[in-house]
Amino acid sequence: MLQEISIQNFAIIDQLSITFEQGLSVITGETGAGKSMIIDALYLLMGARGSGDIVRHGAKKAVIEGLFFVEKTERWDEIFTSLDITLEDDSIIIRREILAGGKSVCKVNGKLISLTHLKILGRNLLDIHGQHDNQSLLDPTVYKMFLDISSEQDMEKILKKYQSFLNIYHEKKEELKKLEEQARELFRHVDVLEFQRNEIREAQISVEEELELLAEQKQLQQLKKNFQGIGETVELLSSETGIFSKLSAVKRNLEDLSEIGAPYNQMSEQFNDCYYILEDISFALSNAAENEQFDPNRYAFIEDRLDKYAKLKRKYGSTAEEILQFLEKLDIQYDKVQNMDFYKEKTKKEIKQLNEHLMELAVVLFTHRVTSAEQLEKSIRHELQDLYMDKAKLEISVSLDLITESIGKEEIETYVYKKDGAESVQFNISTNPGEPLKPLHKIVSGGELSRIMLAIKAIFNGKMGITSIVFDEVDTGVSGRVAQAMADKMKSMAKTSQVLAITHLPQVATVADQHLRISKVQGEQNTTSSVQVLNERERILEISRMISGNNITEATKEHVRNMMNRSK
């Protein structure tokens, strides 16, 4: 239940705190006193969007706080776990700050939360029903919700299973559509597809081979360098134009000069020593060249293979792995081209199987909702009798119609699947004897619509797990015994739920467990709203004002006393 609400700098409200009690609390006051501001503040606590326009003139921000008490149940544990909020005891404090610039801050038990999460929490705490909320009765999408809540079956479980199949069904239909689009696109490029696929396959590349080739290339490059160095050195020493051809002439000349004697014979001996050392080096290098393991043919093969890898990388990927991944995609696309009919037939078969499952589940939902509709009809008729609409005839029609749908070139029988089921639900009513049944939105007046909504609220009171219901002038357009009946209905609902009602009807005010009056205080420079909890004497005066305006007589006050005694 809502224990307390505190409002600061909100429109014409400077500072206002209201403590609510269990049972029926009514809020009255003259038009423009600020009653609607309280409802707007409650909407903000439920996650409605706010703008800087609502901040009181001259203030930096508007602050709204609400204190709620809930029983610790498994349902509330699940809600708080899903929102990642800790419920330390049975109290929930929601705080909204709306800055003058338009930004908003949301906190629950001191923790910042998103507006989306606040909406989830809010709709489980409060059910606000205003004058315009009657229009929800004219929206057929809510009818199934009414049926499911009143059903004895676990409709949520069945609906989740249905929605799971429905999601896959839509995915498969989208898959078939894409297959048909791809078929046209792929057939236009099949020659390019086949060329690319063959070019990569014929190259017979692999990640492992490329690594091995690179390692061997590095090794052979070093061997090639060594082989070339040895060959060049032997060529310089031993070729016809090499060093030895010239050194031989020097050797002969020194030998001729050595016959003269010293010092030429000594020079000749030293030169001969150097000559024979160079000759040994040349011989050793020649042997080394013969024993070197460099294979020029292998080296050329490796260079050619790596060049093949480089050309493929320029076309299909920066690495061998990416090229092979691209080949896999080409294979899949090529396979689709070659076996497109198979894939389309396979997907069609899956769609037809899913359709069969969906039809079965749709019939299950339909059957339970038909049963629920029969029970709900009786309950609403009973409630309407209490609200002086005993002549009204109400019928909840639930229909499920087969249609034909094309899957490719084949037609199948199916239903019009919607997220909440395949059937159509319509509330039909005749409010006067002799009139035919017609859809709700075509015949009812505002007062009748309010009574029907109040009847439905009374039926679902307690079933939805919401402990606080707020009525914002839903009794507008009614009077007399109808007004009294609506007051009695609210009083009855307040036995199991906290009910807050903003009203202009004295009949509703007299049955209240708590009566609050909102007043507008006009100052020299500004206007503010104040709230007052009325005692019995003050209640009599306030309800008398609601009946007679400012012309309050003793007879009027006596009449109010009688009305209050009746409610007791």
C-alpha cells in the first residue's frame, strides 16, 4: 500500500506531505486546488516521463517521494531480483527528481535505477484509473488480458510457449524470404562464384604449408647467400682471369730473380708460402661448394608457391586462414545455388511443422479464453446489477477464423497469429432493452463506461497483485443512486485493497475511511496548495459544500450526517 507521498516544488505545490491509511481514502477540493497534481505526481512515481515545465517557478528541481509497504512474497522477490534492487524490509521508497532543465533522476531505496525499471516496479505497486483510462475498454488488445487474468488455467505458461514457437515461425518465414532473394542474386553471379571457388581450391593452400614454406624459404635464403659467396670467391681466385693467373706470373718472375741470390731468393720463398696458402684456401672453398646443401630448384618452387599465396591474399584475404574462411563461404553459397530447391523445401517443411504446433497452441488459448469469457460475462453482469445496469446485456465474443497463406508457391491453412494469440475478442453490450448487441465503443456513454470499468476493476481487485488502486474522478457524469452504487463498490473494494479516490461526489466522500481536502492558498506573490486531514465535523462541512456550494444550511448538514451514518 501507499503509506505516504511527499511533493516539493511541483507546479503550484510548494511542499505537501500526505499520509494515507488502509481502506478508502478520498481527496476533495475545489477545481484548480491541485488534486490533479497529486495524480500527476503518482504517475511520475510509476515511471512517467517528466519535463522541466512541471518545476515550480523559481525552483531548481521538483522532488517527489513515495513510501510503499509490501508483503514479502515470492512474487516481490522475483520482481526485485529482476530489477537488481534489495528489499531489506517491507518498505519501498521511490524518489523522483525533475530538474528545471528537464533531466530526471530515479532512485529506489537509495539506488539509482532506469526509467524503464521504474515503470516495471510502478505498475506492480499502483493501478491508477483516471477519466481517460476508461478508453482502455475500447482497446480490444486489453480484452485478452482480462480473460487471462480471470482464467483458472496457467495462461502465462501457455502464452509463453505459444510466443516461443511464434518467434521461430517468424524467423523461418524470414529465412525463406531471404533464400528466395539469395537465389535470384546468386544465380546472377554463379560464374564469378565458381571461378573464385576453383581458383582457391586448385591452389591447394593451407595455413600449415604456408608456415612451413616461410620457414624453409628463410633457411634456403641463408644457404643461397653462402653458396653465392663461395662461388664468387672461387671465381675470383681460380678463373682464367682470376687472381691465380696473375700470381703464377709473379711466382715465375721471383723464381728467376732468386738465382741472383739474396735478397730475391728470400722474397721468392715468402711469396711461394703465400701462394700455396691461397691455393689451399681455393681448394677448400671448391670442396665446400660441392658439399653445400642449397637446392636452387627447391628454392624456385618455394618462391613460386609463396607468390601464389600472395596473389590469393590480394583477392580473398590478408592471411591463408582468411582465404580458407572465404572459401567456406563460397562453398556454402555454391551449395545453396546447386541445392537451393532442397533448402527452400526444407525451410517450407519447418514452417509447416511450426504452423501445426502454433495452430494447436492457438486452439488451446482459444478454448480456455472461451471458458474464461463465459465466466467473466456472468461476473460483470453481477457487478453491473449493483451499479444499476441490470438491464444491460453483455456478451464477450471469442472467435478463431482460418485463413489461407502462401508459403512459396504452396498454400496452407493457418490463423492470423498475433503476439497474444490468434483469436479475436470483442466486448458487445446492449444497455437498453430491445437494442441489439453492439461493440462497446459504439454505444456506451461516459457514465456507463465508468461503471463498466469499475465493475471490471471490482472483479480483478486482488487478482492482479496490486495493493493500491487510485480512481481519479471516474465518477464524473453520474449522480443519484448510481453515484451511491459506485461509492458502495469502491468501499467494497477497499476491504481487500487500499483505494484512493479523487471525487466530486458527496456519496463517495461519505463512505470514506479517510477524508483529505486540498485547498489553494493565494498569497501576495504566489499560489500554493495545502492538504488537510478532516475530522468528522470538518467532513460534514466539506461534504455539505460539495452538495450545496457555499449556501450550507442545517438541513444540508443533517442530510450529510444521515449519509455518513448510513455508510457506517
